[in-house]
Amino acid sequence: GLKVTLTVTFFAMILGAILGVLTTLMGMSERWYLRWPAKLYVGVIRGTPVVVQLVILYFIVLAAMDVDKVTAAIIAFGLNSGAYISEIIRAGIQAVDKGQAEAARSLGMSHSLTMREVVLPQAIKNILPALGNEFIVLLKETAVIGFIGGVDLMRAGEIIRSRTFEDVVPLLTCALIYLLLTYSFTWLLGKFEARLKQSD
């Protein structure tokens, strides 16, 4: 169960980061036909619970395809995380001094090149704490994989509980493992941020 939880979290975060960057670039584009799909995607994902998205994706969207539960969970959580990461990146971009983007544009750089070479590298440094928090939230959200029959950490605890009729040990063990994971990732993120401050 722990292996499934970590696998889904890791790959969903990668997918979410890719989608988040693409959605941000589309949402901040000067072309309306790129902006509107990005806003619709973010609005729909942020406006519906992740468990509903997971169930709809597995039982409706991917029903006709031979997709295993772990892959479906990675796609669902990746799509969910992408919308939130997009908003995090957008906030980071808007925090960068506008004068730098204007200077790049005055040198003849295109909008997309300015975003990629000037604005995004600075924004990423500003948004690292928020991205770390999103990773931790994603880790905890994976506890709903059991809704599609996937055996993640929480579902494994439920299986043990149903077989042994013992509630305390399986549930408290799951809670303790989640707690250890979140504290470990928080500590690693803090170390990484400290390194970045030293480089400054």
C-alpha cells in the first residue's frame, strides 16, 4: 500500500508540474483560444472534489480502455495537481518585477521566450515552498484511491482492519506512516530552501 501511495504521488506530481507550466503559459497567453481552455480546466478542477474526479475518470472516461488502477490514479491526481500548480506558478510569475519582462520585450524577445528565459526561472525560486506544500497535500489526497479499488496505504489498512476486526492498530499505523512521510518531506524541503538561500 505504501509503495502504491508513493508511486502515485511521485508520478502525479511530475504530470501536475508539466500540466501546471503549460496551463500557466496558456492562461497568460495573448491569444484568447489558449486562455479560455486553460481557465476552463482550472475552474472545473478546482471546483470539484478530487475523489469525484478520480471516480469519473476511472469509471467513465477510461472505462473502455484497459487502464490499471494505479495509472488511472496517477492521471486523475496529476490533472488535479496541475490546476493548483498552475495557480501557484501564476502567482509566482506575477510576483516578478514587471520591468524585467518589459525590458526583455524591448530587446526583441517574444512573449513565450521572455516567459521561458527571464520570468519563469525567477518565479520557480519564489514558488518552491508552495510547490512543496502541494506535494504534501497530494500525498495525503491519495488516501481516496480505494474508491476505485486501488490498494494504497489507507486501503491496505482497511483490508487488515476488515480481516482482523481490529480498528486501533491498522488505522493508527496508517496515520503514523502518513505523519512520518509528511514530516520527512517537509524537512527535505526546508534543507533545499536553505541551500537556495545560501546560493543567494
